[in-house]
Amino acid sequence: MFKLAVIGAVLCAAGCGKEEQERQTEGAAKEKETTVQNVKEEKTEKKTETERETKMYDTADNFASIKKDIEYGKLEPVEYSSNTTGSVRKANILLPPGYTEEKEYPVLYLLHGIGGNHTEWMGGNPGAIIGNLIAEGEAKEMIIVMPNVRARKNDAANPADIYTTEHFKAFDNFINELKNDLMPYIEANYSVAKGRENTAIAGLSMGGRESLYIGLTMPDVFGYVGAFCPAPGVLPYDVEAGLFTTDNFKLPEGYESLIMIVAGSNDTVVGKWPETYHQTLTNNGTEHIYYVTGGGHDFTVWKHGLYNFAKRIFDK
């Protein structure tokens, strides 16, 4: 009898253990299923949020095309003396529709890329983009200054030393010409509204690099900064020491600026640098706008960036 009782107890224990194991296995499976479902829902929410954010930067139809019954601004080629380079330099000035000296206008300095000059942005139809936005009440009337950012005597486009550090330094030198030569010329010859709330800078590729450099170095002058597919060199990399360190790439304390960085989803020229600049600003606590749009290192992205930047500047 005793043996039977012991055997029964062992069998019961074994059976109970098996049932408990099955319950634990079933519970673990349900927990895993719940976790997987939560991850899926989280990914869906993030995807939906990203889609919403991207949709915020959609462009209007034919946003860069000339349209009937819309008045567009006038393009004026100018020359000015540069003490910085010791030469006479060229720029294109795009005046707003109906420009008059009876009014004062905010100014956007729009910078070209590494191989271009003061004419490069004309390939992106800025007159049509800004003119359409003004006509639709989506942007303020503004003067757009398109200079040659290559601040040296030999300032021809596509120079033989295009990918050398000496050439890069000529672009970095533009900060001196801008504040000492070009801005004084513009303010002396056009009806300009002064103050950081009326002054913006933006650029494509190498011009985007310089816009970040100038805008964050001179926050007392520029209240709006745009960088469309910005080139490397703002931060240290294997060729240059960097215009900023990782720690000091940020707005100085006490300043608030609208900063916009735009990347092309298929940009194989500047690669991950726009995202790196975005992450560094985020890590350093500097608020900014960052979005990715379809396209490569080309005017598909650069025009998209100009459209969205122009809609958001001079709103104070």
C-alpha cells in the first residue's frame, strides 16, 4: 500500500509539473505574441508619424513653374568691390514683384555649390518659387542675393583645384566678404529691413555647409539658416579639421533661430552628413527642422528645400 501511495504521489507530481510547464509555456507564448504585437504597433505609429512629418513639407503643384497672371520679380546682375579678395565681384539680385524704395524688405542670401557661381541657383527657378509663394500669401516679399561664394581673386566656376582644401578655404573665407563687403553694398543700394529677424542665409551643398557655418557663427545677424544637402566640413572628418567641433556645433546661448536641414533620400555625394549635422544639433540641444525628401544631390531636393524654407522665414 505504501509503495502504491508513493508511486501515485510521484505520478501526480509529474502530471502536475507537466501541467504547470504547459501553462508557463502557453503564458510565455502569449507574452511573446503581445510583445511582437506591441513592437509592430510601435513601428506602425513611428511610420505614421514620419509620414505625417514628411507630409508637412509637401510642395504645391508646379511650385517652381512660371504661371499665368502672376507678377514675378526682377533679376539684377551687380558688381561690387571686395576688400576681402582685392577684386571686383559679381552677384545676382532678385527683387520682389513691385519692388519700391518706399518699403523695406527682408533679405535672403542664397549660396551655390562647390562647382558653381552666382548663376547656379538660376537653374532652380528661385524667381518662380518665391514669386508663386508671395502671390499665394505663403511667403513674405523679400530680396534674394545670389553671390559668388568662392571668396578669392580667381573666383571662376569649376576651377582646376575644385576638390582641394585651398578651394574649400575660399568658401570658408566668404564669411569675411559677406559681412565686410557684400552686406554693406546691399544695404547701401537697396531698401533693406535690417535686424536678424529680417536676414536669412541658405545654400545648396557647399553653400549649405557655409550657411550652417555663417548662420551659427553670426546668430546676431542671421535669424534663419537653411542647408540643403549640406557638404562635409562643418564637423571634423579625415580631410579637414572642421569649422566646429562636435561639442560646439550649436546655437550660442540666448539665441533662437529657425534652422532647416534638408536631405535627399538618394544623395550619394554628401551621404550621411546632413543626418549627422541633424543628430549633432539634437544632441547639443539646438532646435531645428530636419527632413528627407526624394531625390539625389540635385535641384529636385534643393528646390524642395528652398520652397519650404522660404515659407517659414521672416514671420516675426
